[in-house]
Amino acid sequence: MQPNFETEARLISSRNLTPNVAAVAASLDNNSSHLEVIYYLLDIPTPNDEDFRELTFGEIIAAFPSIRTAASRFERQNDLQSSDAKSVVFKRA
């Protein structure tokens, strides 16, 4: 049985955070098997932010072998739109 994407993305991203991370969004398009991971930051990315984003990215791909294409990036916290809310798997209180 394949794990639930949202649950796995939430667990994985919550282990890979720095104090600079305001939110993490992750989405998987089941039709195209495309993964997208976005780390929303409070300030400029640090090397630790980059490391943890890539860990999240890699761990999600490992959990879902059906993924064929993937992308990850940083965005500013202010760029988080309400339309992105459905894919947010972590949000700092």
C-alpha cells in the first residue's frame, strides 16, 4: 500500500526545518507524476535551508517511486498566496 502523500510530506518536511522556514508547500500531480516542493522563507536562504530543502525533496521522492519529474525552490514568505494553502504541509505558528 502506497503511503498518503500529504501525511508523508508533512512528516518529512517537519524534520527538515530551520528557524528561517515560514512554510513548506508540497504537491504531487498524479496525472504527470510531477512533484513540486516550495520552501517559504523569512529571510534569504542559508546553506542549512538549502540542505534541508534538498533532504525533504529527496525523502519525498524516495517515498513515492512513481514520481517522474520534480522541482524545488525557495520563495519569500510574503509570496505565499491563499491559493497555495491546499499544498501547505508545514506552517510556522
